[in-house]
Amino acid sequence: MNEGLVPRRYAKALYGFALEKGVQERVYTMMKSLVASFAANEGLQPTLANPYLGVADKTGLLMTAASAEKTDAVYADFLKLLAENRRLDMARDIALAYIGIYRKANGIHEVRVTSAYPLKPAESARLKALVERHLGKNAVVEFSEAVNPELIGGFTVAVGNERLDASLSNEFKQLRLNLSSK
């Protein structure tokens, strides 16, 4: 994921400021909420880019989207900085960059499991244990699950740049390639 140079610089500054104040984990949680809000609401980005909407409305919108409280001074101050520099429309990219910086600094591995059907709790726990064993004893894992019926059966696991595809759709694809090459 390439967030760009400007968002990365703002994210590094925010991380440094949050670290200095001891609220880097809280800001991380808000950045994840902000990214989830952008993913859930396609109209959020165009709204932030709208020149007819006031700065106070935009910052209020970003406070709500990040599930921020009035006591979250670091985030509020950061939004003021973005508003002064006319960078509020970069909030999503800055949030993505911050998440990456935080995960790298804290050794957090994002694990995404996609299956054809919702996993049972026992299956989910077993997969999580296998991934943790693969990454090492002290690995910190953020585990997320998604359902994609196009997989037909099985699952895929993505850890950083590694991807394990144990889906039936992949097996059928491999079988088709093998049969067509003969």
C-alpha cells in the first residue's frame, strides 16, 4: 500500500506527538475507526473535498468518523493542523500511514483470513494458533476474518506479503492449468 509522501510525513509527525503524550495506542484505535468509516461510507471522501463545507463541519465529521471524544486532545490538535494546512482531505491516507507506522513500531502482524463460509470459533482459534506458531512465540497478531463465497470452499490466509491459498477455487484453477498444458 503506497499512501504517498505527504500523508506519511503527517502520520510520522502524529505518531511522534502521540508517543510523546503516551496516547499512541488510543490514536491507533481512532485511525482504525477512521479507515473503517471511509470504507463503510463512500461519500465521506467527496464530502471532505467539498469546498462549500466549513472547516468546523469537516473536523467534526472526522472526529465522529474516528470515534474520537472531546478529551482526545492529540487528535483534535492534529485535525487543527490539517485544517490550517488544508490537508483534511488526506485524512484517510494519513490514517493508513499511521496504522502502518504503529504496526511496524510495535511488531504487529495483520492477518486476514478469507473463507467461503463463516468460520466456527474452534476453526478460527486453530488457524490463529497456526499463524502465531508460524510467526514466532512473541508475535503480536491482529486477526480479521471475511467471507467470500467465490472461494467455493477452503480459505486464504494473508500475513503481510505472504499469502496461503487453500481454497477450492484455487485448486480448480490449478487443475485447469495442469490439464490445459498437457
